[in-house]
Amino acid sequence: MKKFSKKTTIIVSVLICVIMLAGILLSFVPMTAGSKTFLSLSGGINVSTDMMGGMYGEYDILTENPSESTKIDSMQKVKRVFEKFGYKNVNVYIYGSKLRVEVSYPRGSKSYEKVYGELGMVAGGSFKLSSQNPSGSTGSTGTDKEDPIILNGNEHVESVKVYTNNNVKYISINFNKEGQEVYKKICGKTTTIYLSLGENYNQQINASGVSDYSSLTLSDEKYENLISLEQRVTIGCMGLEINPDTPIVNTMSANTIAGKSSPEETGFSYNTTSVLMIVTYLVVLVSLIAIFAARFGLYAVVVGISMLFNSFIFLGLMNLMPSIEIGIAGIVALTLGTAIIYTYSFIFAENVKKQYDLGKSFRASLETAFKRMLPSTIISNISLFVSALIIFAFSFGELTSGIVIFAILMALSLLTNLLIIPFLVKVGISYKKIDVKLFMLPKRAIGFETNDDDAKEEE
């Protein structure tokens, strides 16, 4: 491993300091310029507020032998609804006769109660328009003896959307051709249309004067009410019928809270969980730094600088992937990935010591250790990276975020051990009288080395 010239060493050292300073400012320091505020890269990372993997809803499907297209369409409807409401990690899947919806606990003002209610709404019931209310009576032009005319959301609704026009907020429920004919018949039969979403939501609508049968328009002064109704109607129009009496809604890690599943009882635990996970990661990190400092001296600084540089890259990538959140799985992946990076650096330093103890010169020890570590470093890091990608294909919920974070760290491990650390070591040994001190190696008499390149340099 050749040294840099004195001039090059100084220039490179200055550049490293500039990069580190700029990286620290951009990554960890919020800044304001005029009316614009930059939160910093670390401030832009999405963190699962409860650190417990969010919440899930599980529902029994009443529809017998639904087609694959019905399943896919229903899952997509549910996923779109929750994504529109600000949930970034939304996983919807069907196994056996059950539908399961998983959401990462969102940042912001949403409470457990809010998420609990929105997941419970999936079992709210099918959307229907009828000429007759559940009690059996009809509108002014209908009779009790006639069967009601019913418009079913899963058969007749084409789209649902909320609009704002000249400060007027309304929801438009658009019908397909068959739905338009059914809606026309309902309006011709009664002056009062009954809108229902299961047994718990019923609304009467005035049908007099309707001339456009392509859609139903409902207005409300509160935008939030319309958005909620849009969500209810969209889910109520999916092809699968859900049993409204058997939904299970809970936190992803309900077993950690003594079986308490109601939102009022789970709120107390997320702060404790987040603090414990963050403290655990910091303890692991500080312990690794202390071990390196005690065992290798200045080499701990080299690894520390490389890890700081890695943090800049990691934070930048996390900001480019807003759907990835750091929750309990992410913290575990972060801790494990950091430990693996330090492990490879530790093995490299130990190999340098071993070669030096065999009588090789310091630079020869560095070269031999690096060459011996190269194959195992490449193979193991790539293997772990590919394994993470394979697991990612089958992952769901917060596990997805954890796997992505681990894959990023394995890529950074390869970068660190193949490029960054060797480069920083080369800069370090380019300074006089640092060389062996970099790894706390004993200074030997000149000429003792089996390779005396270093001795010739000193002469």
C-alpha cells in the first residue's frame, strides 16, 4: 500500500474535513433560508411513531369462491383508500377466507383511536342505494307490497371522488351504464332514496328533480366528512363481502402489551418501546467504538469517519424512499447491519496485527490482510444483500422496511471495507510517525522486518 505524497495528503485531508462538515450540516442540522426551511436529511426520515410496526385489521370473507379478479380488485380498492389517507406502508392480502390489512402507524396527529376506527371501517358493509328503507316502507310513489329496487356498489359503481368547486365541497358517485339504468328506476319509483353502508350507516336522499342519472352528488360543509364517506363508499363497493361481526383490529405487536388490544389501552406503551429500541442501538454503537479504541487506537477514528460517511449516504437514500419507515424491524436491521460492518473492520485490523507479528513490515501487513479479506468480504456481503432481496419479495408489514434497511447496510458494508477504509488508512499512514500507531502495533527496530521497504523510506 503506497503512501500519498505530503502535498496530496494535506489536500485529501482538507477535502475529507470539508465533506464531513458539509455532510454533518446537511444530515443533522435544520437550516432556514428566508421563507424556506430545510429539515435536514435525518429530519426527513419517516419513523413509525409507535415503533411497534403499526396496526392491522383481519376480516372474515363471506363471499364464497370469489374469482381472482374480484380478489385483486378488492385488495387494490382497500390499498388505494388507506394510501390516500396518508398511510405509507399499506399491505393488503388474502389467505384462505380472510382479508388482512396492515398499515404503518402514521406520523402526525392521527391517534390510535383514529387508526383503529379506519381499519374497523373495512367491515362497515356494502354500499347500496334502495327505493325502500330497512323498515320496509317506501317513498311517496312506492308501495309496501313491491320489492325494492337496489343499486349495488360492487356491480353498478364506476368511481367515487371528492371535488371542490367555488368553495362548494361535494362527493360524486359515478355509475356504469347498468348502474345508470338502475338509478333511473329508483328515482322514478320514489322521491326518497335510501343510502346504506351496512347496518350502521343509513342516509335518506331527496330524489325529486333528478335529471342526470349518471351519478349521485352529495355535498357537505366539512371536507373531512366527505373524505370519510368517500373511503366508506369505495371500500363498500369492493366485490368481497366482509362479515361485519368478526373483525379483529389490533397493534402489530399486541403480544407485547399483555393482551390489551383496545386503542385506549395501547397508547401508553409506544414511548417506552421507542426509547428502549433507540437506547439499545446507541449502546451497541458506543460499545463497538469503545472496543475499537481500546484494541486498535487510531484505527477507531478511521472506522468512525467511514461510518459517519455511511450515515450521510444512508440518510440520503432513506429520503429518496419515503415509503420506508424506521420502526422496530428497522432498528433491529440497523443494529445488526452496523455490527456486521464493524465485524469486518475488526477482522481486517486483527489480520494486520497477525501479519505484523509474523515479522512482516507494516505496509506488507496491510496489503496481505486486505488481500486475504477481499474474497470473503465480497462473497459474504453480496450473499447477505441477495438474501435480503429474496426475503423482501415475501415480506409484508414493517418487515419490509427492515429488510430494505438491512440491504442498504450490506451495500454500504461492501463500500466501506473495499474502498473507504483502505483509502482512509492510506491517508493515515501517509503522515509521518503515525503508521504502526494506527493499529497500536509495537515499534520494531529498523531492519527487523522481513520486507524492509519501510526501513528504506526512513533511511
